[in-house]
Amino acid sequence: MPNRMSQLAALVFVAAAAGCAMRATQPAPPAGTAAATDDAVAGFSIPVRYHTLGNGLRVVLSPDASVPVVTVAVYYNIGFRIEPPDRTGFAHLFEHLMFQGSDNLGKMEFVSLVQNNGGVVNGSTRFDYTNYFEVVPAHKLETMLWAEADRMKSLAITGENLANQKEVVKNEVKVNVLNKPYGGFPWLDMPRHANENWYNAHNFYGELEDLDAATLDEARSFFDAYYGPNNAALVIVGDFEPDAALSMAERYFGAIPRRDPPPMPDISEPPQREEKHATRFDPLAPRPALAFAYHVPERGTPEHYAMGIIDQILLQGEDSRLHRKLVQERGYTDGVFGGINMLGSMFDYDGPMLWTAALLHDADNDAATIMSAVDEVVEELRSGGVSEAEFERALVKMRSGLYSIVGSSTRFGLTDLLASFALFDDDPGRINRIEEEMRKVTPELIGETAEEYLRPGNRTVLTLLPQPPQAAGPTAGT
């Protein structure tokens, strides 16, 4: 789960993302490793070697011998956002198909290969990528590279596999969204109301009729379009020798032909000028819920980093302004959660994004009352700015959050950032400049960003209500 998750969020989220904790310092890179850290802030230095193979595959190497394991991940530049119109859920469906076998591995044998070697394996679909990763003992690195390359070049896309996985995904939708209290709230609901562009506003999990309609030819075309080496990043993090790992990557992936993806659709969002309101009825929810979201600045801009600090000031932790107002002072809820990008971090996406906050509350506190208190908090920041002490505390929290994302023995958070910066920016060394960019933000920029992006007209408010008994359909036996 994202590291910002509270107890309440555990009731709400259905999409899981691995989280990690990080050491304050990293060991020096082995001899021969070129670290992209020239302008990094002291104390935060990740060794990074970056190469692009002849077929376009981006290869990121980050050696760290402190724990005798390696994390291998392949990220494909295809996510929910740009899946085909009228085929909602197709990107997620394909994530499942990738475990159904290849030339040298039968159905689910990829999973068995990892687990029988003492490792863990998973995959996920997000706004702008689909990823597959394994954490294994260090001496199994070559085995994992062979297996990932095998399915990249020879995935078994058959009618039987497609039919089986359509049913699996449809069942997942039913279990995690349709038949679960607060299913999809707010991560799945909010983009559909806050955004105008279909690519940013459709049902990412997938409409059941779209999943049913997916054909074998479409699945094969999707694989050819998006699962080529030139649309992917391979990241290796952990206990390995960089030159040997690069040689293995070339050996197993280098001969896979590039498969150029179709042109990227226009995923831009028009500016929002007026506040939007939406209501969802959930017959399974025991209590009402409320969420609100603002469109955020473009990723990587100074204002984007400022918005990250605003997130810390307003939302993250028990010292945040919204927690103090809504929980401690007013008692409207026992927790408020959210952030920039509900399915990851403020760095691992590439397109329009929302800053979202959400909470559950008792029925005697209506949404209008709670939003009035929210307005007090937001307008205090927009008009009064932030003190130097609060600003510095937010920087410390943000830096701590970054370290929490990036570390642990699995190193998945580090892998995620390296892959995202490689895919979206062609610059995985950017990880070592995050703290520097944070430090460039000033209290003045915080005020300017809050004034522009926390406008009421830039906000969408979503109310979730338990469905009234009289509105529900007939019960069994009636």
C-alpha cells in the first residue's frame, strides 16, 4: 500500500503498491560503477548506471551489496491511461496475461520459478506503466533476466488464456469494487469526475462488457504495440556486479526486435474553472465518506515540488492542518488520508494528476459542514502562507517520506523511482536530485502555488452515501 495510508485507507483501497523503508546513507558503489550523483545533496546518493541497448531497452543498474538479494523489474510504458477506447481494463487484463506462459515457461511457471528459488514476484498496473518485478537471492539474477526476456519475446497469447484471464479480472472487479464497501473510493471514482479527457476519466479497472468484448486479435496487437523492448525499462537493484549484469541483459534482451508503439494520444486536461460535485451511493458502506481533489502542477516543475510540500503541510501526519482541524478540533472523522497520486507517489506517473484527500465520517456530520472546515484550512494557507518553522518541518517530513519510499531489503521503492525516471524522463539519475529540488522551494512559492492550484474552481468534491434502504433493489425471496 502507499506509505501515506491510514487505518481508514485500509478499508478503502483495493490497489496495492509495495512500500519500503530506506537507510539514511547508501554504501559506496563498487569499482567501475558510474554514479549519477554529481549534483546530489550530501547524505542521499544512489549509485546509478544507465544504458540503452541497440533495440531501445533502457537498462538501469544500481548496485548495493548490503543485502544478498537482487530486485529485477521490467516496466512497460503502458498503463490505465492510454488503453484502447471501448476496451476499459485492457491494460490490467494484460498484466494477468503476462503470467500465462511463454516459449520456455508454461502457465504460471514464471511464478513457480521465482518462489521455488526463495523469491517473491508480483506485477501491477498504474496510470502510466505496467510493471513486473521479482526479489530473489543474488545468485539467481541471471535466471530472472532469462525468464523476463522469454516472456517479452514470446508470450503465450492463446484463446484459452485470454478467456480464462478475462474471467479472473472480472471476478477481481466484482470482489474489489462492486461487492466491497467503498470499493474503488476514491482512487477509481475521483478521476472519472474530476477529469474531462476520456483517457484520464474512464473506468481504469474495466467495464465488464468491455472485458467480455476483448478479442484474441486485440490482445496480440496490444502485445505487439506496447510490450517491445523500446517501450520498456529494465531495472536491476541489489547485490550484483554491474558489468556482468549489463552483459546478461544484452545476452537475453538484446536480440529481441524493437516494436514501435502507436503515437501517444492527447492526454492533456483542459483547465478546470468551476468546482464540480458528484455523489455516489454505496449500499454496502456502513458510513458516509467524502473526498475532494485538486488538479496539480505538471510533474517536475518547481510548483510540483511546492505542491508536494503543501501535501505534507495539509494532509500527511497527525501534525497536518487537515488532521488537526477535522480530527482533533472538530471530531468529524478519525482520520484523513490521500496525497498526490493515490496509486503511488508524486514521481511515478506521467500526465495530469490530482491531489486527493478522503475520509469516512458519521452521518450526523454532513458533507457541507465538513467541507466548510476544509475551506477554513485551505484558505488559511492560501491567504496566510506558511511559517518558516512549519515549512522546515514539512521539508523534514517530505525527506523522511522519500527515504521510506526508496529503501528496505526488497528495494522496490527505489526500483520504482529509477524505472519511472528512466521511462518518463530518460534520466534515472534524477533520483539523486530530488532533495535538491525540494530545497529550492521557498515559502513564497508555497503561497503562490496554493493560491493558484487550491482555488475552489480547481476542485472536485465527491460524496459517498450509504444507499437508502428504499432505493435498494428487491432482496432475495421477495
